[in-house]
Amino acid sequence: MNWKLFIAKRVYRSNEGGKEVSKPAVRIAMLGIAIGLAVMIVSVAVVIGFKHEVRDKVIGLGSDIMITNFDARKSFETIPIVVNDSLLNVLYATKGVKHVQRYSTKPGMIMTDDSFQGMVLKGVAGDYDWDFLKQHLLEGEIPVFSDTASTNKVLVSRSIADKLHLKMDDKLYTYYIEGENVRARRLSVAGIYQTNFSAYDDLFLITDLYTVNRLNNWKPEQVSGLELEVADLGSMNSVKEEIRERVDTQVDEYGGTYYTQTVEEANPQIFAWLDLLDMNVWVILILMTGVAGFTMISGLLIIILERTNMIGILKALGADNLAIRKVFLSFSVFLIGKGMLWGNIIGVSFCLLQSQFHIFKLDPATYYVNRVPIEFNIWIYLLLNVCTLLVSVLMLIGPSYLITRIHPARSIRFE
């Protein structure tokens, strides 16, 4: 039988002869481990959930990869590119491309009897993927938009509808500047959506591609750009580079130059902000690990001092310093394990409650989501537990050397 483990268990459970393990020290050490691990679990789950939520919205409202005219990539008043069957065949033949859809945009203004609002009219056709907007459609339905006929219907966001007091089936007048002329279109509200992504909700109205191309005076094969969905986000950059080699070297029949960019390149400020969250998580992990480790160190030192008499007896019986250190390190593992158990219960319970009941809310105008998002990754969760255990035990190896300074003869008389 492993006598070191046996003694460690007896010390852990000891209640005899007034030599009970110092309860305040043990409780403080376990509390430090529990709080530290719970905070780490919640922090990682929140940051992963937040990053995925915002990233999915940016991609859902656009795409993984966009192809536009090089001269108009920073403006909604776009210069068109030609999209024909040969270009689509090249794109679909590119490994990793899952879906391709066309779009056109036209900036303008909405005017009602008592208010007005700047906006961008986005035209889409039958090839548009509606999965994302269907999840965020609050009222109405999505019309069948095409590139061959005008529906005179439009999807508006909840924020625009509230500002202009629009309801389902209301008529709204939109105006567009063409040189010295102003063109008008009357559209009917077919649906109201809300993504909580203010950069999109405050600007975009969605209608058919035919209407927007007519407003732009473009040919049927011309559009503002293409939105591409890739099968695997991890291969997005390699897909982009392959498309650049095949497409960006081309010039269309009207002199337009193709330009390919990823969603991260198109929205650098958003993804730079999300990357900063990783730094915040690392700071939290380091601080919480430090707090947990130092509470365990203080607890172990108190326990060693309390058990000085026992250490002296073990040395007198022939136990060496390494064996006695293993006793106290094994005892510390029991404490760490109990603290981690409570930390897991607290952290996982919070994650489950927040994911199911959305207790904590956020301002969508600032954070793009209306609640604190939670995403539980089982592998990261297990890694946090393993690392917490290893780091906590490793931090105790140094303080355990105090045992080597204890002299048997003096320590046996120690009270």
C-alpha cells in the first residue's frame, strides 16, 4: 500500500486530538481555487460565445468572401462588375466555395410626412441565402425577389421602422440622387427584421436586384458585387488567394477590375476589437490562476507548520524529505480537487442559467447582442481544469521545501 497517500488521506480527514487541520486555511485555499476556476470557465465561455455571435452576424449579413470593383470597394455608391456564367463557373469550380450570390446597392433617403432617414437599398435575387435573415425576421414574410421583375416590396429593420413609425404594408417613398436629378421609388413594407447589428440595421433596406439595377442604370449582367460562402472558415484565406489568382487578374468588358477580400479585411475594426478580447481572457486566466495558486501556497504553509510534530515523527521513523513532501503535495491535491469541484459546479451552473434564461442583458447598440452570449466548448473546459490542477500543484513544489528545514528532534517537541 502507498503509505504516503494513506497518511495524506488521514491528514485530510483528521479530527483527532486537537490536531484538526486548520479549517480557515483549508477553506480559504479551496475558496480561492473554486472562485478562480469558476471565473475562468465563465470568462472563456462568454468570450467564445460573444466572438462567435458577432462573427456570425457579420458573416450572415454579408459573406465570408466578397468580390467587388476595385475602385468602389469603400463606398455604397458602387461601380459595377460583370457577373456572367463563365465567372460563376470559375468560382464554383474553386475548392472550398459553397455558395455564391449577387447583390447591388444604392444609397438614398426615406421620407415620410414628419421625418426622413438616410439608407442604403440592397438588391438581391433568387440566389440569395435567406437563412440568417429568417432567424431575425420579426414580422411579415420574405418576398420572392428576382433580377427580372420589380416587386416594389422591401424589408426594413426594426430600428428604421421605429424611427419612421412604419408598420407592415405601409408605403414609403425613397429618393435617389442622379447627378442633378432626383429619382423616386415607392416601396411597400413586406417584412421587419432585427439583427441588433446597428451598422446594418440603421442603414439597409432589402429589395429585389432588378429594382436596384434599374436605379443604377446598369446592364442586367452588372452588379455591385458577389458574396461567397466557404465550406470551412479555416480555409477562407486559402480560398481567397486562389480566387485572386483566377479572378482579380481579369478585367470585365466595361473596364471593371475585380477585387477579392475576406470579411475580416472588409471589417478590420470589428475583428481587431474581437481579437482584443483574447488578451482580456489571458489577463483573467493569469490573475485567477495566480490568486488560486497563492491561496494554496498560504494554506499549505499553515498546514505544514501545524503538522510540524508529525513531520518530526515521520523523519524519526526513517522517512526522507521527498517522501514527506509527497504526503503534503498529495494532501494539497485533495484540497485542490475539492475546490475545483465547487468551481466547476458554480461556473457550469452560471453558464447553463445564462444560456437558458438570458439573465444578464447587454445594450445591442454597443455590443451588437442583447444578452451575454455563452458558448460551452468541452475541450477548452477540460483543458482549463487540467491546467488549473497542474499549475496549482507546480506552484506548491517550492513551498513544500520548507519540510527539509524541519529538524526531527526539535519538531517532535513542537506544540
